[in-house]
Amino acid sequence: MRRIVSVKRRDDSLRERLGTRSATAPSSLPPDRYELGDRYTLGEILGEGAMGRVYAARDTFLARDVALKVPHKRIDEVMVRGVLNEARAAARLESEHVARVLDTGRTGSQGLPYIVMERLEGVDLASLPKPLPFGTAIDYVAQACKAIAEAHTIGMVHRDIKPSNLFLAQRRGGGCLIKVLDFGIADFGAKRPRAGDSEMAGTPDYMAPEVLMGERADARSDVWSLGVVLFELMAAQVPFEGDEPHVVWMSILQDVAPRLDERRPHVPRKVADVVARCLAKDPAARYTNATELGAALAALMVKRARPPFVVALACVVLVAIGVIAGAHMHRTPTVLVQSSVR
């Protein structure tokens, strides 16, 4: 039987991102056993998954709170490359919508790679009750497009865009700020394996059909994923569903995407048209990249501009609702930047 790596069910991804421990996850060292030198001290676990943990940490040199991501003690070279790839990819992007990488290193004699990132409080979009008001959903995805657009400009493809990788925080001046997380499987347009191959990577519900077929992943593959996110935020369900990954794959490959305004009739037709273009089976029929999609979303938002105080209040309310919902579901109520540990 061929082993599938890095393909996650949606509920597994959420549990890992929000810190629910798995009985089958590899064991980690106790916080005081990681050899980090004198600079970083570890606190509570913020997130845990099959590959490692994210800790609340303190940078003692600069006297600031950070998040520190470190793999489990059993790690192979593929995992090491994934950790380093995430740091390098995020470090190349300057958008305010990308979480900042502050430092990298390896733990003493253990040699485990770690990443130090900015620490933000808030919730990811997977934690928010849905459906969201369509204006809010458009705003959040339009912000994400700004980060992804910068990546596309340098030829980078994210390849794992989904609600749990879009983090909602509050701006210092009010309003909401979306941060795109987890560039661990980002690449520069290399050909990807077919569905079921041992190197398939991503989350089934959000993977573009050409990626599943082993074709070259490019900016339009990310546009597809952004379209799935838009659909889910406004319809409270993904366009292609199934209990097992292969069922989702077959639906993505064979079924025509449902219209958003059929699932949620009061969504304006122009909004549904944008989503439908993102979900075109033929990549050539989609927006070319996140810049084009962002411009289309911005045009929709112009007609729905709201006073700044209303935007700020809405953000506070949504973050509070997300925290309460997470606590009710026994999740870690505060999610910090880059807590996806796969």
C-alpha cells in the first residue's frame, strides 16, 4: 500500500492547528529538554500535530514574546526540509499579511530545526461560525490575496490555502488584519505527483484538479483554493465534499462546481460569478493570479464600503465569537501565528 504524506482531512488539520493532542502523534521532548541556548525560553504549547509543536516563547535578548515552532524528536530529512522551506518562503515576503519570521536555528546536540515567528492573538477563519456576511468574507479573502499576490510575483505557489491557514487578528488602529500562514509546502511551480502518490501534499478539499492530476501547480492553483475558501466562508460548506480523501478527489475531478448563489440565494450574482471563475476546471478560465482575483474582489468591496468604526467593531465581535466557539469545542482559545505543525 502506498503511503500518503501531508494530505490532511479538514478536521485533523483543525485539531492540529488548535492544539488538540493526537494519541498517535510522535512524542516530543519536554520543553526544558530542547537545547535552545540562553536566548529562548519555552512556555505553554500553542499547537501540536504529527510533525511537531508550537510553543509560546520568550526572547530573553530582546525581551519580547514570540512563537517557536520545533519538530518532534523523531524527524526525517523531508520534515527538516519542510521546516526550513517554511522559514525561507515566509522570509522572502514583505506583505503585512504574512507572518514575520524572526529567527531560525537548530537545537544543540539534537539538531532539530526551529523557527521563531511573531506572536499574534486571534483566531483562524476555520474557527469562526459560518456563514459569514458576504462582505466580510470578501474582505478577508481580498486581504489574503495581497500576501499570495506577492508570492506569485516571485513565482511562489502556496499550495495549502484554506481557512485554518488564514489568521484573523486585530489591527492596532482598528479593523481586521488577515495573515496567511504555513508556507511549509510552498514551491516555485514544480510538477506535483498524482493523487495517491507518496509525495502528495495539501488538504483535499482545497486542492485544484490539475494538482490532483499531477500537472504543474501554478498561481491559478492557488486561485482555485481561494475560491473554495470564499465559497465555504459564505455557504458554510465546501463545494466538493466526501468522507474520505479519494471521494473528495473524484468529486473535484468529475463534478461541476455548484453555484454559490444556488447554495446561498441572497448572495449577489456578481459575487457568485467571481467564485465560479475561481472554480473553473480549466486553469486558463480562472483568474491568472491572486493579483487579478484581488482586483475583482476590490471592485465588489467598493460598493459596500463601511465606516471605519463599524469595521473595527465587527472585527472585535468576530474574534470574540471565534474564541468562544473554540473554547466550547475544547480547542485552544487563542491561536497564534504559524501554529500549523502538520
